[in-house]
Amino acid sequence: MKEKNKVSILSFIIFFIAFGFLYWNTVFEMVKDWYIDENYSHGFLIPVIAGYFFWQKKDILKSVTASPSTSGLFILISGIGIYLIGYLSGEQFTMRFSMLIVLAGAVVFTYGIEFFKAVSFPFIYLLFMIPLPYLIYDSVAFPLKLLVSKVSVEFLSLIGILVMREGNIIHLADTTLEVADACSGIRSIISLLALSTAIAYLTQKGWIKRLILILLAVPIAVFVNSIRVIVTGILAEKYGAKAAEGFFHEFAGLVIFGIAIVMLISSAVIMGKMNRR
């Protein structure tokens, strides 16, 4: 038995050395993106939250009998193949995504499919730490900018402010505002989806209710960012463009995100009460 344990420990050490050698630079670049790009600063929290979810499973995992599966080896090799495709094409997302596939294959190969099923949610949750490819990011951000611009302009018109829209550019009487990515809601959506998924998993019963709460992050993000643009437009109209820039712009972003979190938690509480009824 001791000899078997020694072999297992040695196998783990060899695997993690090989994994580190293969993915060291990939992980380093991903963490650097978390630090540089505000859209993905939540990435620092994702492994911590996933680790907590994994820790919650400790009692369940004790009852799961380890049953190594050779299918895990196929998954692991597939993950390495995907990494090579990403490496040769210079596509960071593919390389980062392959990291999770390799880890999944290692878990299935060592402990079996039932064990992986038990930890599947915290494992899948790690997807939120991987920055989206810019092609997908831009294809989502631009329609959101147009939507937020349109909603904001219609509201400003209703309250009597002379305003005109050209795409994501808002023309006021004395100044022009641009609805940039930060105001489009894409940043809020990415962070709120990660947060709403965690809250839904902890507070809701049943995948339908969890999915509803997760998807609520999208309209909430669009709503609060529309408010941000509307308030910015009102200030710019009354006090000039400088009143809506600098400190206010950054501070408003924090306040708006705080409001979005409150709305999300309130939605979870309401749905929780509906569950009890």
C-alpha cells in the first residue's frame, strides 16, 4: 500500500511539473491580462470562488469511489492537441481553454467520470477566468453600445433635452458624447455573469431557476449602464462635458456596478422566497 501511495505521489509530481512546463507562460499572460484589462480584473477571484465550491464538495467526494478511466487519457491528449493548434495559430484563448481540458482529462483518468461529475460545476466555473477572444468581445460590445445609446437618447428626448444619435455617438446641444466599451455594459455583463452564476449556485434550487438568475445579469447590466449614460448626458447638457468626465466618470462606474450587484442580490432573495413558497 505504501509503495502504491509513493507511485501515486510521484505520478502527481511528474504531471504537475509537465503541466507547469507546458502552461507556465499561458497562465502568466492570462494573469497579466487580469491586471491590465479592467474587463477581466474579476479573474483574480474566479480560482478562489471555484476553490470554495470544490471545498464544499469534500463530503460528497469522500463517498465517491475512485474508478480511473482510460477515456481521461483521450481527453488529456485532445487538450494537448488543442493547445498545439492555439500555439501554432497564436490564439491565446484556445491555449488557455485547452488548459482546462487537460486538467479534466487528468481528473477523469486518475479518479474516473463519477468523480469528475461531482466537481464539474467548480471546474466549469473556471471558464470565467479566461478572457474572451477580441472577435467575440467586439461582436458583443458593439451591439450593446448601440442599444445603450438608443435607450439613453430616447430617455433624454423624453425629458426635454435636445439630442441626436449617430451609432454610438450622442450629440447634445453643446457637446458630443461617445458610448465607449466601458459604458456599453459588456464589462458589467462579464463580471455580473460570473457573480450571478456563483449566487445562483449558492441560493437557488433547480437548474431552471439558476439559469434565470444567471441570465438576469444581462438586462441588469444594460439597464444600469443606460442610467450611467443618461446621467452623464444630463450633466454634460447642464454643466458642460468636463462635468461628466474624469473623476465623475470613474466614480459613476463604481456606483453603477454597485447598484447592479444590489439588483442581482435582490433578485436572488426574491427568487429564494418564491422557492420556499
